[in-house]
Amino acid sequence: MVSDDLWKNNLDLAASCLEHAFVRGIADGSLEQRKFAYYVGQDAFFLESFARAYSIAAAKAPDFSVFSTFHNLAGGVLEELQLHEGYARQWNVDLKVQQPGNATRRYTDFLTATAWSGDIGLIAAAMSPCMSLYSFLGRELAKDGIPNHQYADWIRTYSGADFIPLAEQLENLLNSYGNYSATVNSAYRYAMLCELEFFQAAWES
């Protein structure tokens, strides 16, 4: 399937994300709070753009089933944003004054441009890496059980029964409407690179 092949072709970047110092700090609870606070603010901005991209994709849906799927996915993002609001209160992050960093802007500009200009298959290829990667990271970090430290909720969220089906829904859309074109491959890999840059920017904050 398209989603499986694209994931395998970009497993090097997924592995780099898993081994990144930022993610390892979440895994063992050692990540500096100020780095996670920066990440929370940036990810909230990113998720707003992600939800908008889903809405644009829904407007392009060829049938009501696909339309409903995109709206369900957008609803999942809104729930994720509520989680970030809780994080923001915990880490004293004022989401109202947050401004996107360069890595965040590159990623959101890419998603928005793809959503407006691309077809359903290309949009799914650009958005699927985020969902598939976080599902992968959550499951890997939770495979020996949810740890008892300050980032346990993050691991619990992305390894949980509510998040994984959302990633699978987007992968199914990619399988149904995507292809093996150079454009689709490029969009998928660029999104994965953006994910890695996102973690790096948070680590350097």
C-alpha cells in the first residue's frame, strides 16, 4: 500500500526523530521544562494550521464519506489542542502571544499551500507523516509501559486508543487517493523532514 511504502522509504527520518535528544528527553522525563514549554507553544500554532488544512481538504472531498473523515480528523486535532491548553497552563505558556518560529512557519506554510493547491492524495501525503510519526513515537515510548514522570501524559496521548485510529484514517485516505508519483514522495519526505526540524528547533530553544 502507498502509506506503508512511503513510511518504509522514510523510516530513516522516523528513526532520527525517535532518537532525537528532544524525544529521548520526553521518554525518560529529563527534558528541560523550558524546551517543552517552547514546543507546546509552537505545536499549538502548528495544530491550528493542521486543522485548517483538514478543513480545506474536506471541501475538496469527492464524496460525503471522505468529507466526514476529514472533519472527524479535524475534530481530533481540536481535542489535541485542548490537551495543549492544559499543558500551557501547567508550563505557564501564554498561547495568545505565541509567534511561530522558523521551523514551524516552514511546516505550516507547506501544509497550507499543499491543502489549497493539491488534490486529496497529495494533501494526505503531506499530512500523514505527522500522524503516523506521532503514533509511532507514542507506541515506541510506551512499549515498556507508561512512565511516571512529568511527560507521561504526552506519551499516553500518542500511544492511546483514541489517537492511533486517527492516524490510520489518514493513511487509508492516502492509500485510496495517493500514488507513487515524485510529487507525492517529495511531499511525504518533506513533511518528515519538517517534523525532525520541529524537534530540533524545540531542542535549541
